[in-house]
Amino acid sequence: MSRLPLALTCGDPAGVGPELIESWLRAHPALAATVVPIGPAKWIARLGQGQVVGPADYEARLGQPDTAGQLIALEAMELAARGTTGGRFSGVVTGPINKKGLADVGYTFPGQTEFFANRWGGAPVMAFAGGRLTVGLATWHIPLHTVATTLTSEDVRRTVLALITLRKKLGDDRPRIAVCGLNPHAGEGGLLGTEDDALIQPVVERLRAEGHDVSGPLPGDTVFHRHLQGEFDAVAAIYHDQGLAPLKTVDFSTAANLSLGLRHVRTSPDHGTAYDLAGQGTADRGSFDAAVRLAFALTA
């Protein structure tokens, strides 16, 4: 092969991750050699390819997570991370995990972004792309009431620069990045909060002075519409739901999660384990397809 394959981790084997991978392989038989699924032995045997993790006799009960399945999900992530740093894989597409279930077996990270940042190094930025919107998050898995005291100017700068790098890789010569305000109406000149003028505005001004096409802070209730209208190539949101509520409304089945700023590529579908759909053959594969497409594009 002219390129290293992508690792595809199963995620929680009781969720929809394994069947999404299996469905993708059936739909793209010519690309089978470009990926390496990682998961339980019986599932790998059914696929006819991949890397086994976990006990040989493990059988997932679809829709019913268990401790053994959490350990398999974690082992799959570990193998994918090691394989990428060791030159076996070009990048990783991760299946959805059960964060609470993993925490119960000793997993100490809020999500997979933080795990791969720990294993690979780098300053991570959680982002989403593949559909009509491209969104990066300055903060992500923290309680809403801590955002204003946790947010730093470096968080905003890192997010914008990561989005610029991403959009360039996806074909934009000079990406236009919008930065959301933290407060309603981007603070309304200080009447609704001072963080926008005191923290976010100086970052935007410095980035513009460096030659980047960056606008903000802009009201979060209008900036995504402007992005959809073609005014911007990406939006830097300040907190998790500010960015993901509009993105998932517009691109629920077409966008994927990306961990930017790391030494290697990691993408994933932007949904969870969907235990209620597992094994029914009704799970939408669109976001998984987007995750694979983006991983291929970013590792080309």
C-alpha cells in the first residue's frame, strides 16, 4: 500500500460502533485494506480482518454495557494510540464510548480527546467538520458555570489557529474565522459581561495583526447563520453547547469530531453509543462516514 491504514476502534462493543464499522466495510469493499478494525475477537472473526483486543470468548450484549466491554473499548484505544506513534497506523477513527462506564473501570479522562492528547502530546482542540458547518471549541467538557473563570486568551488563540490549519488542509487559501462572544450579544459593550471586551477582543486583534482573517467577538445567536450564508469558513465557539447545539441541528448526520492540535490525526462520529439502536440496523452511518473521510483527507 502507498499509505499506512487507519485504525478503527470499536468503542463500546455493546453500542453502535461495531455495526457502523461493519456497515462501512460492506459499503466500501475496495477500501478494506486501508483500515484496521480493532475490537473483540468474535467480531473481528466475523469481519475477516482486524486486531483483536479482550478475551477470546467475550460476546457483547447489544444495548447492555458491561465491565468487560469497557475494558475492551479502552484496550482498543490504547492499541490504536500506540500503533499510530509506532508507525503502524496513519491515524485513528474512534467508535463512541461510554464515559461513565469507562470511569467506573479507572479511566481518568473526560473524553477521548483528552486521552489521545495524553498519549500523543500536543495542545488539543475539539472541533467538528464534514458538513455545512466547521466549529471549534475553546473549552469543552467542563461545567457551564466554570467557563467564564476557566477560559483564557490562549484557549481562544489555540482554537482559532487550529481552525485555520484545518480549513487550509481542507482547501481554503485564507480561512475566515469567526469568534463567538461568551456573553449574550457579545457582552453588549460591557453591559452583559466584561469577558468579551477584556479577554476575547484582544486575542482577535492580535491575530488580525498577524495577518489572519479573524472576526469577533460576535454574538453567538447570529454567527452560525452568517457561517451558513458563506461569510465565514469556521466558527470558534467558547463553550461546548454554544458550538454543538447549532452544529448538531444542521449537521447531525454529516459532521464528525476531530481532535486538532495533536501529533496524529484522530476523528470520530459526533454521537454516542446509542444503546437503544444497537443491533437493530437503523443507526445512521453518516457521521461515521464523515469521520473516515476526514481522517483520510487529513492523513493524505
